[in-house]
Amino acid sequence: MLALTTAACAAGVPSRGATGVYAARPPPLAERLAGPPWSWMEPEQLAPDTGSQSDAELLSWLISADRAQRAEAQVRLLPRGASLLPGLEALATGARDDEARSALLEFIQVLTKRRIHPDLLGGHPELSALSAKAVARGQGLVAFWEVEPAPRELIQELPVLLCGNEPRPPSRLRIQGRRLQALRDKLGTLGGLALPGVERLLASPSATVRLQGIVLAAALGLRPSQATLERLRNDAGEVDLETRYGSSGFAMDASLASRESKVSLAARASLVARRLDASRREVRENDPAVYRIEDGIAEWLGGVRTAAAADDNPGLFDELSGDLINGLRQGGGWGAADAQQYWNQVRPVWRLFWMTVGPRLDDFKREDWLALLHSRDGFQIRQEPGSGDETVVRIETPARVEAELIVFPHGPNAPVVVQRGALPLTFTSKQPIPTFGIRLRAGGDWVDSGPHFAPRKGARMTVWLQPEFFLRYLKERAARR
């Protein structure tokens, strides 16, 4: 059983500032610049941490004022599920200021999405009281919907199959009506504490409302109780929905553009249940520990995501989680043997993410995040729309060094040097530029190109180099081969 130790409880609520390793070491410094998007990351800024954290210490981190520290504790504790409740109850008992209780509520909203049902909070008075307002808010939103439901809020979108022998993926039910979108977005602010309200929709006498509840549960990533799921899997209800084909980029027969078709509640409920139970990937017995840790990060990120952005654009969430996890791998996480070693390795990059990006999908700018990560390797990239059909590549550096711009044609052809000279260099082409790389002269030798760059046709790409860091990166990369 996880619980705060007697000594920790007697000491009261931990400091609201950063604690432990977060207080002992300043976060990496990242500043926006007029030239490159970001300041350059010094190697020592991203050096691994040391030490270890007990369960009681991680529990105390849940109410830290440091967002990155709070988020790390949430990720690491989330898989413990219901075993956390006694410790959370003790923490809530000692947390009396509004900021600490708000931080604890934040974790409860994530925990109740997939790991525990909100009903389990009823056996813990402080947690129940802390969650009561959010639960009541969800119930009130649903009660209003039950009185004045809007029936024509969903459409069914069929996948377009470009080859006759493709396996047919399931259709997608999309929230089209503004009123149901507004309900989704309001419930989305409550995390898993919206589930009691959504389960009221799932128990409605109206098949249309039950179907809307199924779609809301899927959109918000909520796991209904097992009894509710079993009942819905056997639901004989059907709802007529406008059905369309999804966008394919090809002209469609007008007779196929839109029609009415029946949607089975049992089939949709079974589909949602399978998705809730599915792993992000195929799990094998000999998987490295880092895979399980990364699965936990993705689950947690799905718990704190912005519901509207993730539901309307699922690919954006995949992009954000993929970029974060890949950044943590590059920060040293890939070779970790266990969770403690993993977090010691990746914590500097994790703090960098929270200082500059955070998990809000609508604020995520992929090029900014990648430029920041690449700064430690001595290069940063920005692509902007050009003024015509010409593609322009500009290589800039604070020191005049000799460089070669190398293009890699398609096929077996050898790399071609298209420009050589002292930086900065500008290369312009009316033809699409294939992948290119950069070589720098170190002493009397050319250091072979490391990263490859692919400018968009008609775009202007600027690559900023920090020669000392870039040369170090190229040499380290060559040594790993």
C-alpha cells in the first residue's frame, strides 16, 4: 500500500516550491533569440541527474509549484492506480491552501480517466470532498442535456479505400453539431471526474443520447465501469446518422457523397471498449523497460490533453507524444535499465519541454521544439514560405568557417557538392532540392555530414550552426557507427 510515511504526514504539506532534485539543480536555460529560434544548449545543462525518489517523495511532488516536477510525479505514480488512494487521502488531509489542493485535483482528474472509477473516491472523505465540485459540474451539464438534447449532432464518416483488397477500417463517428462540441469541451475540463455525468448519458432511455454518450466517452478518453460497458455491448439500439465518405483527395461519385445509415450501439460500444483496452503497441515479454515507461508517458499525456484539439485532430496528439518521447530518447532515455535511471537521464529535457512547450496541443509548434533539441548538437532550423517557386537554403554561423553544401540525389548516385566557401552561404534552386547535408572543415580535414535536411519546395530554409557544438556532434556520431 502506498501512503505518506508517519514522519511525512507529521511534517505537514511539503513546500509549494520545487523540492528535491528540482530545487537542487536549476533547469536548462532556454531563451528566444533574434537570429536562431533558441539559445544554444551547453552540454552540462543537459547532463543526467543522480539520486532516487521514494514513493512518499513522489507523492509530495504532486503538489509542487513546479509544473515539470508535478508532471513527472504524475507519470511515475499513475500506473499504481487504486493503491495510491490512501497516500492521496493523507496528502489531501494536509493540503489546505488552494494551490496545493488544485494541484492534487489535477492528478485525480488524470487518475480517474482510465485507472480508477470516480466511485472509488467515495471511501476517502478528503478526496471525495476535493472532487465533489467537478463531479457535480459534470452531472449538471449532463442534466441540462438530458432535458434539451440535440439529436442531429453526429455524422458517420466512412474511410475511402483506394484499392479493392484493402482491409476496411471502422467508420468514425464525428461530433458535428456545435452544441455537442460545447458539451464535450466543458466536460473535457473535468478529466475523469466527468465520467459519472457521461454514464448518465449512457443509461438514457434515448438511443440517440446513449450513442452520443459513447462518442463523448471515446473523445474524452474515459473508461466507463465494466458493468456499463457490458450493458452497452448488448444494446440492441440503432440510430440513423448522416453518413459521408472521408476526404480522399480524389473526386467522388455524387451519389456516394452523403446518405442515411443505421449505426449499432452495441458495435460502437464494443469498438470503444477495444480501443480503451488496446496497448499503443504489441507488447512482448522481452521488451526493454523503456517501452513500458514510454507507454506510461503517452497514457498520461492523453489524460491531460486538450479534448477538443485531440478529438478534432487526432494526428496532432500523436505528433506531440511522438516528438516528446523521441526527444526524451535522445536525452538519454533509450538506454535506461529502469524507471529511476530513465528519469535521471531525461529530466533535463523533460524540464525543457515544460518550460517551452507544455502539453497543450493548440500551443505545440513542432519546429520550435525540434530546433531547441537540436541546439545541443549545434544546429537549428526554421522554414518559412518563400516569395516564389525558388527554394532557398541559407547557412549561417557566428564564426566564419569553411563549409560544403552537399546534395544527395535520389538513387545510387554519390553525394554532390553544390556549394563550398566560408559561411554564411546561400543556395538557390528553381528545381526541388533533394536532401542535403553540411560538411565543415576542422583543421585540414572535412568532417563528414551528419544530419540531413529536406527543404520544402518554394520555401526558405535557414540553418544556424554553432560550429564547436556541431563539430562535436559530427565526431560523436561518427564514433557511434
